[in-house]
Amino acid sequence: MKSKKWLKLVFAVLIIGVIGFITWDVYYHKDYIDAFSGATPLALERKVPEGLSLSVEGRVKQLYRFTSRSFRLMSKVRIRTAEVDPKGEIMGTYIYTGVPVMFILEGVAPQKNKQDAFDRPLDMIVVFTSTEGKSAYFSYGELTTGTDSLPVTLAYHREPLKPTSSPETYKGNKYKGDIEGLHLICPREPNTERYLDNVVRIALMNPPAPDNLLPRTQKNKDCTGSTVQCIESPGDSSTPASFEGVEHVTISNWLRVGHGKGIKGDHLFSASGYQLQSFINKNFPGCMPEDFFLFVGCDGYRSIFSGREIFCTADGNSFLLITGMDGQPEKSGMTVGVTSDFFVDRCVREVTHIVRIKI
């Protein structure tokens, strides 16, 4: 009889404890409970669908293949976009879930030429191809050396972003349903020119550069970039660079971080030089966002930029041909200053040649 009373007492204490814990949790951790009861539905994880397939090929050491299982193992991002098509029509606002392209490329080993001294293939172009055969072109650097904010992403889920007022009657979004396959999005860009449906292939390629007119790559070569030649390719016509009327600007508070050795210097830098957009417009009349621009140093080091990142993004406004650092002139020639990148790897020193490449 005593054992039964003891069991009843223990059971009563447990019940009171559970009720007390729930009451305490409701009063003091209400926000925590709400987070899992529908208060933040837009941030819920979206399941990677079956049937995804992606290959990475071209100038790589081996063929890479990715499946739905591969994407499940990668870190994801959730990105909001406000989309305008190339003709200026507003397409709506959306929320995407996917994998940044930089996460994929970081695990891909490029096949470099024997004479290349680069640690990273910053002179390569990356081509995305869809099942319909459509393509979108990027520089390797704009996909990998920029910040993690609003990265170019392969998305596998899309949902319309609706206003809180009368969402059931909202007509601002042209796309109603989810996406199929992998959808390439470029959230930093002003329009959807380089967005691409059903991406199945990524290829690394060398641009068609006029190698016979450019310095041969020589690691640790001591040289100066006393002059700059502007080359049109194809055609290979070469003319001396003109700086007449090119805007000269100064960028302050530049934290320089190298991919190989980390933070450079013990202070924030100030860089002065020719604004790159202004320089290119002056020296390459009729240039287009679809063009690519290859910068080559006197030691042969190369870095390529897409016209879209130079002319169509906010980052492009801060690209320079640096003539001075911290108030001191650059004695050995100009440097490409990509001050908005996370890494400074694309900052080619002692520039001697700039090539406009039409793809």
C-alpha cells in the first residue's frame, strides 16, 4: 500500500513539474516557441528535389558530376530578388533557395597551361549552359573572389514574394510556380540578362586572347609597366592607351586580403587612380556589357573581367587603374584595383596590356 502511495506522489510531482515547465516556457520563451509554430515560414528549409544533375568540364583536371545528393550536402543560401527583364519589364519579387556557384568552383581543380604561374585561374571564363543550349558567360574572378553577399547562385526552389496586404489578389509577380532543375540567378545585377533556366553544365575555358602580342608569363619577374597598350580581339589591332578626359578618383578604407597570405598591411589603404569604366569607354569605343576585358602585367600575369560586372553592377563603380597608394605614386606602373572584392587576387600589377575580347 505504501509503495502505491509513493508512486502516486512521484507521478503527481512529475505532472506538476511538466505543467510548471510549460508555463514558464510560454511566458519567458514565447518567441522561441513561435519560431517553430509558423511565425517565420519564409525561413524554413526547402528540400532539395530529386533529379538534379550538373557537370563541370572544359579546362579541368577531371570531369565533375553533381546530383541531388551532392546539393543536399552543400551549404545553402536564401536570397530575395527584385527582377527586371532586359527590356525593362518588371517581372516581380521572389525568394530563392540554392547553392552559390563559388561553393562548387572552390572544389574544382582547373587544368592550367604549363607556363601558367597562377594559383587561381583568374584568366578563365566560366560558361553556364542549359538543357535548351542557351549560355551565360562570367569571369572566374567575379564568381569566386567577390564577397559572399548576394552571390551568383544555382537555385532549386523559388517562391513569389508577396506583400502582407491582400497577398491573395497581388498581381506583381509574373512567375507563379516553382522552378524545375537548377536556375541560375545573379542578384547583384540590374536585370535578368544572365539568369538561366535548367542549367546542366558549367565549363571553364580560356578566352581567345592574342597571345603573340602579350608578355610571356614569368614568375617573380622584376619589371615595370611603363606603357599600356589597348588591343581589340579579334582583329588584334593595338593602340597606346589614352588617359585624356578619363576620370581620376580616390577610394578610401580599402581592407586588402590576399587569398594565399591573408590581410595585407596593418592599416586601411587609400587608392587613387583612373576610374575603370571611364578608361574603358575612352579606349574601347562601342564596347558592350557582353564583352570581356583581359588585363596583363609586364610579367605575364593575367586577370579577366566581364563587361557586365564592370558596367552593370555597383561593384564596378569602384574598379580602378591605380596610380598611387596612400598618397604615394606607383613607381613601377599601374595596378588593377578591384577594391570591392573580398580577395585582392585580381589586382594585376604593372599593367602593360588590356584586351577587349568579344565572345
